[in-house]
Amino acid sequence: MKRQEKKARHRCRTFVASLNQFLTPEAIKQARLARRTQRRSPRWEIQPLLFVVLTMTWCCGDSLPERFETARAFYIACHEKRRRPGKTCQGLQDALAKLPVSVLRTVAASVRQQMLLRLSDRLETFGWIVLGCDGSRNECPRSAELERRLGHAAKENSPPQIWITALVHVRTGLLWAWRLGTSRASEQRHLIQLLSTLPAKALIVTDAAYRGYELAQQIIEAGASFLVRTSSKVWLYVDEETPLETFREGIVYYWPEYLQKQELPPLKLRLICVRSDKRKHDVWLLTDVLDSQRDLLRVQRDLDDSRYQYILNNLSLLQAAGTLDSSNVQNANKLLQ
């Protein structure tokens, strides 16, 4: 079986072949079923619409219409016997705007299934599929519609911002799933909405912004596990008192006071302290995985390496675009601390 998978991967030497591996006929079929009750665009069927939109992300061009022309011409060259799609970029945008969100989510779910099928041996790390979760704000153009839909952040006269919370596969850097919201969106609420997309044996790695009893409980109920960086604001209970200076790892109980008053049970978790001479402060991690400490430490090491590489790549991208300034460097320093 592994030999056949290797050969199949080796045969994909073109962009179209690689794209068709994930945008399968079954995925298109499922998308059509999700769109069944909607009025179809006369010139934009599901398959060419998705093909052109995805191809535009790889095209070169100074404007969106230029990339559209290249992507459309490429589609026609690859599908000579099929009906040609619409001729204008505006028509593509109109067709995409009319597409129900359920169709796009159906396609995304099919792509994730293909990722699991074709990349299974590369997705697992010590038996886990490790997914990092984080959120960030991104500034948007000051158009009237965006200001109306997104509003403004806390700062006065700030441009409209969109909040993106994403799940990214730590080992490969593949984007797994995401949610969008206004600048005041809750990243914890976004993560709860993303739990339905998780594969089996998922381990979610987050920073301290994702702490909380309710969130931890929902992750466990979804059949996933978590490894979250914790802070001094979290109260934990232990069976036996141990000096913090010598603590390495052990069983703890997460039991907020309001849950004690409601007579609800605590969460039995494992607290891990990662000490290193290279860091000014120790790193404290909380997980519902009650064994495999060594594996969890390796996951944390891989996460640190991935974060470092992400920061370097981001700075290189800003430098290439000519937009790198001192604030970007300061933000990078904060992330490295």
C-alpha cells in the first residue's frame, strides 16, 4: 500500500494533477448537492468557479482582473472540451458572492479528507495530529461597506479590521481550517466553532489566550486533546504540595471557584514545566493528556521551531514587499519572548 501511495505522489508532476488530487469529482458532487436548492449562475458552474478562484491565488498580475484573465485562459486550455466560463472578473465575483457558504464549507471538508488520506504519514507526530491555533487582526481598506460590516477597533480613527482565527498543522504548515469575524470577535468562540473540523487524534496547541474551563471541556467533549500555555492567573489544585523550584510535571485539578459552588467536578489535567537556560522565564503547559510527557515536550519543541520559522518568513515577506519597519521588528521580538 505504501509503495502504491509513493508512486501516486510521484506521478503528480503538474499543477492540474496536484489540484485534482484534492478537488476531486466527489468533492464537486458534494458541492453541487449543497447548492441544489440555489439558483445557478448561467456561466459559472461549481467546478470552473472553484478552479479559476484557486488558480488566481498562484497567478501573477498587478490587479485582480489581470489574474482572472490568466486563470480563465489556463482553465480553458486544460478543459478544451468543456463549456467556457464567464468572460469578466465582475461576473466571477458576482457568482462567488451568490454561492452559499455551505458549498464552500462542503468543499473544504472534502479537501481535508483528501489531506488525511494522502498525507496521513506526514500529518502524525508521535501518534498525534498537532494543530496550532491562534488569532490575529488584519487591517482592511477604508471602504464604506467594510466600515459598516466590520466596524472599528478600540483605537480612534483606526481602519476597519478583520479577525482571523486559524488552525494550522504544526509539522507541515498546512492551513487546516479558519473562522473570520470583526475586530471584536472572540478567538475562543472561533475555536469552539472549529472543533467540528478536527480529525481523530487531534492535539490543539495554543497560547494562554485560550485558557478556560468551558473551552477545555468542549475540546475534550469533541474528542480532541489540548496543550495550552498557562499563566499565573489560573488556579490549580494538587494532591501533594511541591515547591515550584523543583516542579517538573504532575497531575493537577482545574477547579474554578464558581464551579465548586455549583458542585461540578474538576478537570483532571497534567501540568508540565519546561525549563531552559535559553529563556528568561519557564514555560508552563497544561494538557488533558495524562501520559507521554516526553512526547509532549517534543511537540512543544517542534512548536517553538515552527513559530521561529514563521516569524523569519513573515519578516522576509515584509522586507521583500518594502514595508518592513521598526514596529514589525518589535512585534517579532515580543513573539520570541
